Amino acid sequence: MRALRLARIAAEAEGLRLRHRAQRALIAAILASIASVFMLGALVFCHLAAWFYLRAHWQPPETALILAGADVLLALVLVLVAARSTTSRVEVEALAVRQRALESIGSTLAISALATQLLRIAVSVFRRTRS
């Protein structure tokens, strides 16, 4: 009975850990998607800046370069935030609960196996003494 309860606790802790891990991965994917949009925008503005520079050599395209630089900076910040995402405290605690529950299952089963063996020995000794 205790082993089943511990197995249920371990399963619930693992489910909680996996939900938080999936949520963190989803947020990182969303931030990476947004960063890729800004990188695409930066590439477009770099091309526009080069086009303006070549088209009108004496008219500097500062506006396009500033916008491209801002897009690159924003994309880098989003990529760094997405890469910095680490396991949360809840995930670590859920993993620890799962591990403790699984260890307890093992010790509970070991005690049950030991008790079964001792019972068999006691029954065989009792039968020998009665014979």
C-alpha cells in the first residue's frame, strides 16, 4: 500500500516537473521566434542602408542604420533572455520529491522481500520442530 502511494507521489512530482519544463521551453521558443523577426528586420534595414548608400552616395543613410542597429540589439537581448532560462525552484523540488519517493519504494520493497524471506524461514523451522 505504501509503495503505491509513493509511486503516485513520484508520478505527480514528475508530471509537475515536466509541465514546468515544457512551459519554459515554450517561452524560450516564443522569444527565439520574436528575435528571429527582429533579425530579419535588421537584415532588411541593412540592405536598405546599403541600397541608399549606393544609390545616393553623398546622402548618408543614418536612419536605416540606426533602425538596423536597434533591431540587432533587441534581437540579441531576446536571445540572451531565452538562453538564460534555467530550471525553476519548483522543478528542482519536484524532481527531489520524485527521487525520494522512488528511493522509498525501493526500500519498502526490500523490507517486504526481507520480511517474506524471514517468514518462509520461520515457517520451515516451525514445521521441522513439529515433525
